[in-house]
Amino acid sequence: MSNKGLLVVISGFSGVGKGTVVKRLVSEYGYSLSISATTRAPREGEVDGREYYFKSVEEFRNLIDYNGFIEWAQYVDNYYGTPRKFVEQEMAQGHDVILEIEVQGAMNIKKQYKDAVLIFLTAPDANSLRERLAGRGTETEEVIAKRMRRAKEESLDMDVYDYIVVNDDLDACVSTVNSIIVSTKCLKANNLKFMEDIKEELQKQ
């Protein structure tokens, strides 16, 4: 198979469980996780360098100026960005890298990495999405309303993604996403060099 790692972008509505799905994919299947930088405040239990690299607005803008991000976006009054160095090093070493990023960033990734696979996670319906946001207990009604308005905007870009996965059952969702990644790596288009190499080797036997 191709020696180059696959770049996997996972997006989804706020509150849909992206972080939980990604953690399971990393722990159960060994994918590399690119940790994003953000200017939002840490939630309870979050650690700098584990969930996110927490930056001030000034620090974040300095990294933008130095081309330190593959992509960055502003979402509900905060900045989010994907550090460039880690992602490209991991892929060069043959590791599959997962990016958990917003829709705007995903579009930028697809422009730069044509082989990236884009997966969008969604709740079964809008009501359950609102219930999940309220169930967090970490956001005000004003913020929840902002996130629901943002979800309405993001829904317009769902058709740009390669796959849509409903996160109604966590185990099933994690298994489905892993199957998508494995299947993508087996596609002929991603293994042309491998095919040519093995055909050449066999002709020499």
C-alpha cells in the first residue's frame, strides 16, 4: 500500500460528539491526532497541549503571519488553527492523521490536499443537537443560540464532504468512520505506485 499517510478531516455540528469520536479512533486504531490551536478559554478538565494549544489572540495572529497553520478559521468569536509542521511530518512517515476542524477550515484543507478524505458528523435531527448542547452545561443560552445558528450555516456545506455519518450510537459511529478510512486507503487511486512496484517485482521473478 501507499507509504504516505492519509489526511482525514472530521467536522460536524457543535455538540455532535466529534471530540469523543476522535479520541476513540486514536486510542483504538492508533491514528495520529493533530492538536489544534485556539483562542477560546479551556473548559473544565482540558489541558494545554492535550485537547488544544490554548493561545492568546496576539499569539495566534503571530502564527498566522509566520505561516504556521495549514488552515485557520474564526468560529463563534474564537480562532482555531491546524499547526503545519506536525501534520506534514506525520504524513511523510506514513502515519494517518486526523484533523478535527470546522467547515471553513476543511474547505481550505481540501484545496491544499486533494487526497484528503472529509467526513462530517451529525446528530439524527436538529432537536437532539440542541439537547446535546444544553446537556453540556457549559454554555449560556446565548452561546447555544449562536451555535445553532452556526449549525444552520454549516448544513449548507455538508454536500462538500465525502461522507456523512450520524453519531446516534457511539460505537457504531466510531466503527463506521474507521471503515471509511480503511476503505479509502485501499482505493486504486491511492495505490498506483504500490501497484506498479509490485507488478515490476513480479515480472522479475
